[in-house]
Amino acid sequence: MSTTGLPLRQLLMSLGEPLVELQAAPAGLDVPVREVAILDPEDPATANPGELVLAIGARGRAALPALRAAGRAKAAAVAVKLDAPGQADALREAATEAGVALLSVRSETRWEQLDALARAVINGPDLPESTEAGSGAGGVGDLFALAQTTAVLTGGIVSIEDTSSRVLAYSRSADSDEVDDLRRLSILGWQGPEPYLSKLREWGIFQHLRSSDSVIAVEPHPELGLRRRLAIGIRAGAQPLGTIWVQEGSQPLAPQAEQALVGAARVAAAQLMRRRRELSADVRLTRTLLTGLLEGSTGPQSLATHLGLHQHRPATVLAYAAVGADLSRTEVTGLISVHTAARHRGALLAPIDSRVYVLLPELPANLPMTTVRDWAQEVVDAARDHLGITLRAAIGSTVHGLAAVPASRAQADRILDAMGRGGVVPEVAALIDVQAEVLVSEVLALLQERPALRDPRLAALTAYDARHGTRLAESVLAWLDALGEVRVAAQALHIHPNTLRYRVRRAEQLTGIDLAQPQQRLLAMLQLRLPSEEPNEPS
């Protein structure tokens, strides 16, 4: 988060068309924007001072509560999509009354795109000139500033993209008529459109950018809506990091455009490598703090301070386990991470042993359990459909604050333990779904750990089966599970009812157990579910 804030004027200059348009600025364009906040339709309309509030899902007049709340909180601006041109008048009037700036967002713009780009502009750190190679050339800071500087030096319209042709930053164009279709569609879609990208591949442009440090020219193709442009790969040694594109506008590019591009690519490489190093270090620290919180060895203060989380808002833990697969595989954890983050921006993931845990902090107070269940089910379905892996998901209790997160994780573990013992259980479960299974699972764990609590006569029965190759214990358990219905139990075992009756009587004779006693039946139903300590010999 920026401590001083970026003037709204500068944010608009960096973003500008074709993403957002200023509709009202009652407090002027010098109000500081310190952070970007996402207001989900399910959240109460709240804001904090200096925030740019993205009113997702609240089109037109539905954004009025967000505007009023932002004004009361002295937020910097609210961004909203309009359903119809006439809606702008009512929203402008409300924004002026609330004293907060109003930005309209193009309908084609993706919210996650605007969020990422706005955060990059607000929070982009300046590079220290003494420590980063190339940063002394003009003191270029974040990628948006680099794009704008490169545009000035080349006399063109600049965009910086990663190796997947996703737009990372771009320069502001004063005249939208100078922008060609590829530039316009790339910014609106946050990525180069595939028909254009396929042409660039066909012409060998991408092959050159991957293998060379030199500038390449792409000649104009009016039939495709493409103007002339220059491009250079951003590289760290042999490692491709991205591309800088310079589109020619109404005037030819400057004579020194190619030289400027070479310098810009070197500065961009330093910035992108620094970002990667910082991100890697931040991810490791975040995961260490999260693991400590989940295990109860680290208090909530460290993680909350590191990520700027509210300690006392509701939170819950999701736990995932795989059936017959390795959950540590990168593609599995990546799938869980991506799908969960799509539903909850603040979701945090930590693999621990054979399970993957997802912390959902700062949940809305009235978020239905069915919503979280649907999120987890999406992950389970995606793992099955795309990776061929069967996942189980457990939903821990919703707790009131980060300090109680270990309790939510413990409950999720209890649920997964019960699901792992078999029986008819759903793929995604909360405690209410498997209360009986959890209780039985924990009693069985207790009996497993403390042999002194077991009935030695039942232990002798399973030992007898192991020595003689009989199935008396199995038959007794089937009869008990069927509540004494002989035909039902016999059918489950694929034996004649008289055979089952004989086995139950034989078990009582051998052990002296009286299965007419309710307490004895209950203990037998539990203890006979324990795994045999000696291998069974089939009869």
C-alpha cells in the first residue's frame, strides 16, 4: 500500500482510455489514491480513506450505496460499469453530493485487469539508481513510467507485455485515433488477440524476439488494421521475460527509436527480475507465516501485519486431500490456488504434509456456507475434469478472527480424517454433513491408540479369524450394521441367511459375548471396524 498516495490525476494519466473515463471529481484531481479495494456485491458497502473502490457487480444505480459509503469514508474514487448512458447523470449527481470521484469503466474491461493495472500504478516502486542496472538512464521507475518514458523517446505508442503476450503496462495516447486495432484490443482484453498473434507467429516475429536482443520492425498491414511498429525482447541472459512494442502513430517514429528501445529493454529486464526476486521472497515469507498460523506455532499478528489483514474479521480454512494421488504436484496446487483466488481475492494457500490448506480471511459476516461449499466443489470438479485426480475437500468452521484459525484447520482435518475412513460421504463436506462419521472416526482413533479400552474378547475373535481363515468378525459386524436384519446382512456378504445365523451364534459361543446387550453391540460395532493387526486369510 502506498503511504502517501498517488494523485488521481496521475492514475488517470496512466490508465485513461480505453479502460476508464472520469465522470466526476468534486474534490479535484489531486486527491491521493493509496490503495485499490474490491467491493463484492455480497459485501456490505464500506470503504477506507484514500481507496479506489471497484464496485464489482453493481452496475448503474446499484452502485449508489457504494458511492455514498465511499463519500462517508473519504475514499478517493469509485469505479463502476454503466448499463446505459443515461445512468451516468444520476451517478455523477450522487458522486458530487458524496464528494468522491466517479470513474466509469468500459463494459469490455475485465475487473481483474483494472485491479492489477491500478495496483501496479499505485504501488509500483521506484528502482534505486545505485543498485539496479540501467536505472540510472533517466531514473525510470515502475513499468508504467518506463512505458511513458519510452513513448516520449521514440515518439510512438508503447506497451510492455510478458512472455504470454499479457499487457503489463502501456503509455498513454493523447489521440485515440492514432491507436490501431492490435493496441486497442490488447489493452481491452489484457492480452493480444489470437488472430493477430497467429499472424505475428507466422511472420517469425516471436521467434526473433525469443532468440535475439535486437530490434525488429513489423511493417504496416492496413488490411489487418495494423500500423508499423518496432519490437524488442526483454531478456535476462538467455531467459525471455517479455516484449516492448512501439506502435507508430500519425507521425514517423524518432530516428533514435531503436536505440531507445534497447535501453528500455535493459531497464525493463532489471525491473522484472527484481519483481520476480521480491515476489519469490514475499511468497516464501507469506507461506512460512501462514503455516505457523495454521499449526498454532505463530500468532496472527505476524501474518496480519505482513499482508495488512484485519485480525478480527471472519475467516475459515478449507483442506484438500487427494485420493490415490500426490497432492504436492505443482499443477494440483496451482489449480487449487487459481480457482480459489478467482472466488476470494485474499485466499492464501499452504501445502502441509499430504494436504493443501486454503485460508479465506476477511470473509463477509453473512457469507452463506453454501457459497464456500460451491467454491470448494468447483476445485474438486476441475481437478477431476482437467487433471484426472479425485480430491476431497473439508470446510472448517467459520471463526471470528485469525487467532482462531488453528481451530478451523483442526476441524477441517477431523472432517478429512472421517472422509478418508470410507463410507458414503460427499466430495465436499462441512462438519454438519458428516457429524456422525467424524464422531465414529475419532472414537476409532481413540481405540486404535489405546488398546486397553478394547474388549479383549473381540480382539480374540479377529485373531481366531486370522488363524483359521474364518469370517466371523466380518459377519457379526454386517449383522450389527443391518440392525439384526439377517437377510439384509447375508445379501451384503453374498451368503445364505442360515450361514450368517450360524456365524453369529458361533462368535458368541467362542467369545462369551452377549450381543443382546446394547452396550456390547455398540462396542462391537466400533471395535470390529478397526483394521486387523494380523492379516486375514480368506475363507
